[in-house]
Amino acid sequence: MASARGVAGEVPGRVPDCLVLINGQVLEDGALRRGRAVLVQSARIVDVLDASDPRCRAADVVDLGGGLLLPGFIDLQVNGGGGVLFNDAPTVETIRTLAETHRRFGTTGFLPTLISADLDVVARAIAAVRAAIAAGVPGVLGIHIEGPFLNAARKGVHDPAKLRELDAGALELLGSLREGRTLVTLAPEMTTPERIRELTRAGVVVSAGHTNATYAEVQAALAHGLTGFTHLFNAMSQITPREPGVVGAALLDPNSWCGIIVDGVHTDPAVLRLALKCKSPRRFVLVTDAMPPVGTGDDYFVLGGRRISVQGTVCRDEEGRLAGSNIDMASCVRNAMSMLGLSLDEAVHMASAAPAQFLGLGADTGRIAAGCRANLVLTDEDLNVRETWIDGRSSRG
């Protein structure tokens, strides 16, 4: 949206690189508020203030047209989008395509996600993310390495030939990014609590997924630094009368984070509503598990040589197994409200503040508050995305 003041140089006393977003409904402190303005300068939110505040006069004005101004969405599981798959081409160009595609749906921060691959491919993916961050590709927060340290009994569509042990060489590689956040999904029973501790000491965020672990094994992993669960209920041991499994451990632990794919298929909405009664909704994180068709309209793609059919938001291989999804974050937020009965604030929290906190970025992003990065999304009442800002820069250029 164009500035209401025209050319910046025509405004006496204007502060350089400063804009104010007005005439919107700002999601602030859990509620939509009218009459508030968001003052942005040099990639950060200076303050959220009354629209009549004199500090607004020195900024370029952006009229939001009454839309909803929300914190930008953060997606921790982006395998593909825009017709590309990170596994197929772990390059800066692929990451840029993922960023541009998912930004159209409100995602202002994401982790390119690599599913089980040989370690040389993992190394290339980490190098690509490092280069993308250095090149300033908007929205790249780091990398999610989902496997190959998984249990073949819960592999899903992961290639069993790629699964391997978490040895010393792999540990060193997983902790090598430095410039951004690294999230690793592994099966706790396929390694040791001590190696999980080594990962966390290297700054890696560790999540359990594709795992057949017992409740006791998960408890040990939690005590050694495990903090998350990847696509809760899917590809993990379930609750049974005499063994709570991974799901039971996830729901009973108050401090860990649970990723959920709210598409009505990966997990029945009634099951997710039950989960929300077991654990604070503030500890659930919306993820897309997005695949190449997102943003394209394609009805199939190829994953590891297998044809994956796409119908609506659902992706399945030839044996009927789910293979990620064809869903975007704005749709996940809508579904969290319509399927799970959540308020706008609760649903948006799962898409912004919760993933930021899980990654250890909660003080810096995921909220509309003074001092936070200016990562924002403007939507209409139906959560259709109109515009986004990443570090204060608009998607409209």
C-alpha cells in the first residue's frame, strides 16, 4: 500500500526509514484493537500507540483499510512450495522460492525442512541455509532436519534406506549452522539421552518424531533437553491402557511444544480438541508440513521417485500414506478456529508466538509489541492475506 504522504522528502521533519501503520484492527495483548497505530523503524516495532500520538507525524503513513494486523506467521516445517522440494534441490534458489510462495499466505518466518537424506545432502542443505541467511533472503530462520535418525517402524514416507545412527560425525554436522536456528526431529529410542544433551548444548532444538519410543524413553529424553514433538499423533507411538507412549508423554509434559497439522485429515479435529484439554493451547504450534503443490494448483509431485497424488489439501503416495500436505499457514489458522473452536488470538498465537518461543526467539518476534521485529501480516476478516512485512519491508515492494 502506498504511503499517504507521497514522496518521503516532501515531509518536513520526517524520520528516515520510518513508517506508521494506521486504520487497522491490531492484535495486541490478546485482542483486536481499533484506533491503534504501529510505528516501525529500521526493521523493528518502535511502539504500538494511539493513532493521534505526535510521534506518528514524522513517519510515512500506511493506511490498512480496516484490515486485521497480525503478527507474521512462523512455519517450522516447510518441505516445499511453489513447485519445488527442498530435498530435490537444497539451494539458495529453492529457499527463495519457498520464502516467496509461503509469504503470500502470511508466513514471514520459516524453516526449510529436509526429510531423511544422506549426510552429504544434509551438509548441502545447511550450507544453502547459511548462504540464504547471508544473502538476506526474507524470512529464513534456520533449518529443520527431519531425520534420518528415525525409527523405521514409524518412518511414514521417509526412505528407510536413508535412516541411520546419530554418531559423532552427525552430531558435529547438526550443530554447524550457527547463523540461524537448527531444529532436528529424531526418534529418542534410536539414540541416547546423552547424545540429545550434546545436541542441545550445541544450540540445536530437538523434537521427537517418527518414533516408537516408550513413555519412559521420552521422559529420559525430556530430562536431557528434548523440547518438542513433531506433528503430534502422526508417526509416533500412541496412548494404550498400559503404555502411554510418545503421545501420552507429550500431553502430560507441561513445558514441551507440540506441532500440529490442522487440515482435518492428519488428525481428526475431535482428537486435537481433546489434546487441547490435556495441555495448554499456548504450547501447541501450527505447522503446514507443506509440499511442492502449495501455491501452484498442481495435482501431483514426485518424492524420492514416488508419485504423490494431491487432492485438495491432502497428499498421498501410491499406497495411500500421507506425504506432507498441500496447505498454507493462513488456512491452518482458519482451520484452528473453525475445527478446534479457538479464538483468533489463540489460533494466531499457535502460528506466531508459540513457534517463536519454541525456537528461542520469543523476545524478538512473534508478537506486535515494542522492540520486536516488524514481521507482520495484514488480512481481511476471513484471514485472506493482503500484505506482509518482514523486518519492516512490505511484500508490495
